[in-house]
Amino acid sequence: MVVVWSNSAKAELKKAFNYIALDSLQNAQTVKDTLISLTIDLPENPEKHPLDKFKKHNDGSWRAFEKYHYRISYRILENQIRIVRMRHTSKSPLNY
């Protein structure tokens, strides 16, 4: 099983990195590395995070976790874990 980031999730990660880097490049790198590391570990136990409470009619394949005030939403598929979106927790969640 592989982890694949959607284009929008990658863009949000880059945006977060650039924003944090304005204040501290070291902190920006730490946040980026940690978030990527947490997603890389997902294939070992894809269901370790709770169900995504913002996903309507969740069939159990949509999960989410928060770290450093960022929320990562992902979907467990047959051959991959898809990182669907990333957002700062101060932003309103999307209903989907």
C-alpha cells in the first residue's frame, strides 16, 4: 500500500511551510517533516486515527488526524492511502 497526496493537499502543505518559514525556517521544516512522516507511517496501521467526523455518510474509509494545528484527512483505498486534504484547524471545515 502506498501513500498518495492529492494536489490540493500538497499545495496546502507548501503554503503552510512558506507561512511558517516567514518566522522560522527550522520550525517550518519540522512541521513539514513531521506531517509527512505521520502519513508515511499510515500503511502500517491505516485505521489508527479516528473516523473523519466531517465526512457525511462515512463508510469507515475516511479518517483524519491533527498535528501542529493542521488537520489531515485521508481515505483508505484498496491499494493506496489518499491524503485528500490538509487545512489549518482555525479554518472552517468543508462539508463533503
